[in-house]
Amino acid sequence: MTPSTHLVRRLHAWLIVIVTTLGLGTLTAAPAAAADPVTYEGPRYAAVEGAPPSADKPQSKLWFAEGSWWAVMRTSAGPVTVHRLTAVHSWVDTGVVVDDRAASTADVLYEGGKVFLTSRVASGAMEVLRLSFDQGTQLWVVDPGFPVSPTTAGSESASIARDSVGRLWVTWTSLSRVWVSHTTTSDLDWTVPVRVPVPDSSVAADDISALVAFGGKIGIMWSDQVSLAFRFAVHEDSQPDTVWTMETPLSGPGLADDHINLKSLVDDGGRIYAAVKTSLNDTGEVGSEPSIMVLSRAADGTWASAVAARVSDDMTRPQLVIDATNRELYLLMTSPTNGGGDVYYKHTAMSNIAFAPGSGNLFVSWPGVRVNNVATAKNPVTAATGLVAVATDDTNFRYYHSELALSVPPPVDATAPSVPVGVQAVSSVSDRVDVSWGLSSDAVGVTGYRVLRDGLLVATVVGTSFTDTGLAASTSYAYTVAAFDAAGNTSAPSEPTSVTTPGVVVSAPGFHGASAASTASGSTVSAPLPVGAVAGDVLVAVVSIRGQVEITPPAGWTLVRSDNNLSTTMRQGIYTTTVGADAPASWTFRLARSISTAVQVLAYGGVDPVDPVVAHDGIVRASGSTLTTPALVAPAGSMVVGVFTSARVTTFTTVGDLVERTEVTNSGSSRLTTSAADTTSSAGPLTSTASGSAASITQILALRSNGASPPVDATAPSVPVGVQAVSSVSDRVDVSWGLSSDAVGVTGYRVLRDGLLVATVVGTSFTDTGLAASTSYAYTVAAFDAAGNTSAPSEPTSVTTPGVVVSAPGFHGASAASTASGSTVSAPLPVGAVAGDVLVAVVSIRGQVEITPPAGWTLVRSDNNLSTTMRQGIYTTTVGADAPASWTFRLARSISTAVQVLAYGGVDPVDPVVAHDGIVRASGSTLTTPALVAPAGSMVVGVFTSARVTTFTTVGDLVERTEVTNSGSSRLTTSAADTTSSAGPLTSTASGSAASITQILALRSNGS
């Protein structure tokens, strides 16, 4: 099937090869080398009727082999030849002719050291060639016997693939049908072309088809504008030629168009990716409708889709490239759709295909030139090859190409942390075990620990201690601990540590003492610690006021209940706390304004300090002298407290075995009398009689027994063991130790640095901050119990903080999302963000509604432009090891909103912001931030938002990272950019004037 007319042009090609080889010498490899895409002007080509030389949509023109990028390109004389990209970013014609028909377009496949190429014209034979690399001449040469022609008919387009058994396949559309042919005994012998043997292979005249080899199969995708669908036919390599199955990846009005680009990756489990264009821009649909979509097919044949561009983005001719190093998809598109202009790109993780809104970033662009028909490689690219794409200027007949370096991902952490040592398990209460252990080490860093009881996971914690509750009394348990890191590596478990919980000794709570204080007109009341109260006691405070103002208890007090008697503006609250070893002599309750107030404090022993209240209730009355509480359901023998308060000066007489503990009277214009009493023989109703009638509040609560009757404790806890001090940051030391034991129970630990107390903590670890770099410190730890007994200090453990190694924060990635009218916006985790990065989120809305960030995000600042009802907030968070794929910001109502998220490494995750400021303007196109005071080299972020559809141009070395536009009635455009060379003012210029908000913040280096 080889036309004899090719012999003359092949002889001509060999002569050119000889001349070119002598003239070029040895060319150095030229993989893409730029950090951002850089465009270079290329050679001119002959102007002929037909498709531009970098067309068509399913086709690839480039390949990387033998250390260089290669391409088939039309020459200025007409023939299509092999070109090589040099180290100085220029294309050199090697003189190897692949088609002397200037109007032809080719699809190139590089596989197994060979180049396979199918070349077609609108009217004329299709040609297939095979090229081999000549190591002597360093050129690709056409193998003997080629080209061959699978069909003599002209075609709309053509593409080529090679299946798992070595057969070449080509597909094309002609006469409104989808055709296919493949090789038989050799690459020179082809089957007679047939229509793809599935239903509905009839198409419109300008529909196209594309080929892909994947997972032991061949797939053909074609556009079908007649039946409004994209079809996909699958043939298993082991099946007869007539056995195919058909799938419909996408269908619906306006969804089919003659734009397809197919790609696959060998080690991706048979997954397929397709970039397609809809026809919705031709049907008058709104700008938010999808224009460019990326379809993906899983190994089980299910299809998924992601919107890559919308009609308003005005994109066309999509091309896909697979980055095998970083497992990412790159999508290249041309805008505008009519006549070309610039080539833009977006990229996304293959594992979670999602594209930021908008046009993306420029890939191929040249001043004063309209480029179109971008083409790239069929094979996946890597960090070693970079990404290269060519496009053509079909007005001046010249090639342009761009080069982009691809990042090398950080090395995979495959090393597990060390096994935790010094595991201790101590039980001093019948239903609880306290487990502690020493710090593990890891090549990158320990993320946390998994605690197992009797071989079953019971907790995952960050620190080096865990309290296991809800256990059975008099029962043995065995505990092991394993450390894990952010990469998911887990250490072997520690050796088991066994412990037996003690039996239960039950005794009823007991009254230990009471105190009271009052003010006729003041905004604070200080009540003393009751005489007789000891560490571990539970305190009940009753605060009674003649008014409805807010009551603020001291730190550590918990509100149990609050009751209001509106008939006489009287409020009463009950609060609880536990007496610690270092309890103050008194506590101060604060009122929102000066008011008549009485405070009663009662101390009870034998009460559960963690969950002291079984039940509570209350009732208010407009008048009366017999004050009766509701009844409660509580265990027999519970300590039940009743509180009786009257809006007059009176005296109370308790009924039954209710014992009054305190009674306080405030006389004057805002008079009240309040009494607190208790009993263990009744859970209510409780009654106390006043000497006169008035409005009243009565309350009742039952206290929970702690299940133990503590004897007098005179024994100190054991000395803490296994004290470790580790410093990985210049100003911080992490100290940990094992649990101490005690006859009753350890209350806490005192940490001493160089003999001086620096902290009192409950757990078995402490982080000492604000230290000096390159300095030695010695740490000791002593345990103490509730009775005030303190152990001897541990043996000193010394550590030296490292020196300061300062590195400037760096940009890692960005993402964006928007809604024209919605109450939620979900922004994806930026591609490139890693655990430990600080994220900066900018939320811009056309309104003044409340913004609710996701959990874990902290508001930095919020600015409002009331002239145009626009609000903008900046939030920060830190990326954790289990960071979600996206975060959802919520608005109080549906509104036009844009969210930009930027990821930065090398930023202090605890206190990331050095300074921030903002300014609003009623109008203007030059948006300038205030200036900040920040350390030299700080990462400074500027945000520029205009209440119109516009584009921003940054001034100076300010680098724009994202730009989002919401069109429609509530329009806005917002841009985020950064720099390390200036702390402001920062400036970005809009293409039109409008009301605006500009904000600036400086990020703090983490000093490591």
C-alpha cells in the first residue's frame, strides 16, 4: 500500500539529512527550564490552504527522546519535517521530511524507541510512518518501506496509538462516519478500514475521533453533534476485531463539539483523561455554563467530569498533558475562541480533578500576536523533560513555543518513627488509667501516637499521655503505644505495660464549710474560700442580684443554671469549681454594672471533681412566703443543695432535716434575702419559709459522689522518671516524663528550669518557649498531690537549643472558588501545599453579611466599603497531616462571593502574622495598600478588590498568585499577590475605576 511517488521525496529528504548533519554538529539537550512558562519566537512556515500546521485537536506534534525535545513542523518551503529544540530555545530543522504535502497535519506517538506518525489531508491519502534514531547522525530517519497508506480517502482528522500486543491503530472521520484500521503481521501491513462496529457511529461532517491505548485495550472517542453526545468505544486487545462495547461519557443539548484530546498513563490503573469542548457558547447560553470539561474514566468504566472553563471564560481547543512526576494534569486552552489570542493553562491533581475558576495563567503569549492551535506531547512529561508546547500565528505564519519546568516532589518518607519507650500505666481511681510515655524520634517528625488497650485502639493523641476512662474496677489491662508520622509510617508497638484498677469504696459527699459576701451597690463581689475547704473539694457558688445584668464568674468556674424573675427584675446563677492545691484566698464575681448582689459559697468533699452535678432545677414565683423547690431524680444519699431567695428583707426557717448553711440580707431600695441549705435524705421538693411574702427564686441541685472516701494523705508521689528534654527549634524545648504514682492520686507536676519553677501542669509534657538560641538548660520535674505533698525533683536533664537558621517564607500554591449567588463557597486545598504550611484565605463579598469561616480558621482582619456594600476578610490556618481536600466558607445569605487561598511554607504556624492593614476607596483604578513595619525579607501579601469586572496589573516585583472575577449584577474582581522585597505600599492597577478594598499583611518566618 506504499505509493511509489514517495521515493523521490525520500531521496530528497536523505540529501537534506546529510547536509543538515554536517551543518549542525552535536546539539545539546533542551528540556524546558523556566520556573514559569516562557515564550520564544520560532521559525516561519509556508502559507497554504487547509488546517494550520499545529492543528488538529486530537493530535500531538511533539515528543521527548534522546535527551531532546522534537517536533514535526511545516517549513517555510512547505514540506513537514522533524525539528529539534536546542539549548538556546530555538527550533532547528533536521531536514527529515515526514510529509511533503504542506497542508497535512500529523499525530505523533513515541514508544519503544520508535516514532510512529500518521499524517492526513482533507482530500488525499492518509500516511503512516515509522522513524528510528540514528546514533551516528543524531537524527530521526524514516524506516524502509514507509510511508504506508491505511486509506486513500481524505479525513477530518486522524490519530494513532499502539496496543499491548504491538499493533498500530489509526482512527479518523470521513463521509460523516467514524473509521478504524490496524496493522496485522507487521507495521507495514494494514487491515481494510471499517466503521467502528457499534451503534451510532454516524456523525456530523466536522465531527472528529481520537485514539488511546490503556490497560490492554484500545479506546476510540468521537464527537457526535447529531445525537448531542460524546461516544467512547472500547476494544480488548485479545478480542476479535468485531467485538466492541460503547459508552457515553457525556451527552445533552449543547454538550457535544468537535474538540477532543485524549491521554492515559501506563501506571494509572487503566484510567483515561479527555479534554472536550461543549457547544454551549454557540447556543446563547449564559456565561456560567460549562465550556471546557475534563472527563475521566476509571478502570471499571465509570466516567466523571470536572468543569475547567465556562462560557464567559471564552476558551477553545483544549489540550491535556500528564505530569507523571507530580501526578498532575495540565490543561492548555486558547482564548478568545474566535481567531485565537493567547494560550492559558491550569493544572490539577490526578487524584482529585478540580480546576480553579477563571482563565488560568498565560502559557504561550507574544506581544501583538494572536496565537492559536496549541499542540504538545502525547506521552506523559516529567520533571526531567519539563513541559513544552507549540502554537502558531496564522496571520504572520510563524511558530511560537513555551517551556515550563516541572517541580520535583519532595522525597517520600518511608521511615517509621522509633518505638515509644518508658510506657507507664497508673490507676488510682477504679474506672480510670493514666498512661504516659517518652517522645519518639523520626526522620521528618512525629505526628502523634496511637494508644492500644489489650490490642485494640482506644485513642490517637498528639502528646505523650492519655487518660483512659469508663473502665471496670478491679480489672487488669495491658497498654501499648505506637508512634506515627505525617507520611503514615507507624512504629512497632511498645512492650505491653499492665495495670489493675482498684476496687470501688463508696461514701457520701460531706459539707466542709461555707462563706458569703454582698454589696448593696457595686460591680464586683469577692467571696472568700470557705474555712474547712481542702484541695479536691467542690465549691458551689450562688450569685443573687436585684436586676437582669450579666454575671461574669472568675476563671475556672462553670455555670450550672441561671433563673430570672422578671416580675421583680431578680436573677440568680449557680456555679461550681474544684479547689486546687494552689487555690486563691477569694474569688471575685463581676457584674455588668453596679447592683445589689449577694454571693454564697459552699464547700463539699467526696464529690466528683470532673462531673459534680447529677441534676438541677429551679422555679420563680411572683409572690409568697413558702418557698419550695422542684423535686429531682438522684441516687439515694446524694448531697442535695437548696437555695431560697426573696425580694425583701426577711428570715428563713428550713422545713424537715434541711440544714441551713448561709443566709445573707441586702437592705435598702434593692433589697433581697437569700439562704442556702442542704440535706442527704431527700432529693426534693425542699422547703424553707420566709417571714414575709415577696417575689422569689428557688433552685435545687444534687451533687455526684466521687466514689471514694479520701483518708488524710501524708505520702508524697513518686519521683517522676524518664524525663526527656528535646529542642528542635532555637527558642523552644519540649519536656516529657513518665507518670508518677501516689497513694491517692497525682494532681500535677512542677517543671523547673535551672532550679526555677517555670510551669505547673496536669499532664506529662510541657513546652518551654521564648528561650535563647545555642543555650544549655537543665530541667527537673516534681509531682504533687491534692493534699499538697510534693515529690523530690527528678534527676536534671540537660539540653542545648540549636542556633537560628533563618529562611524566608516561600509561596507553595494557590486556589480559588466563587459563587455569583450562593450562601457557601468551597475552596480547594492549593496544589503544592504540604503539612505545616500556613494558608491565607481572602473572602470577598458584595454585601455586608456575616462570614463564617470553617473550624480552625482565624480572622486576621475585616474591612467594609459601605459606599458599595462590599466586605473583605482575611483568615489564616495551618495545614495539618489530615487536611481536608477543601474548606467551606458560609455566608449569612446568598450573595456574590469570591474566595482565594494561598499556601506559604516557612511561616510560623502558631503566630503567622507580623502586621496587617487595609484601606477602602469610593472609586479609582490604582489600588495601593498602606505600608507595614516588618522584618526584611518577610513574605508580604497584598489583596486588591474592585467592585467591577476588570483585570489587574501588578506594579514592581509584586507577583500575582490568583485573580477571580464575578460578573453579573453584583460584580467584583479580586487579586492576591505577594513579594519579599517590600513591606508596602503595594500597588496593582485595575483596567477600570470602581469602589475598592485593598489589604496587606506580612507573614512571620518560622526561623527554621
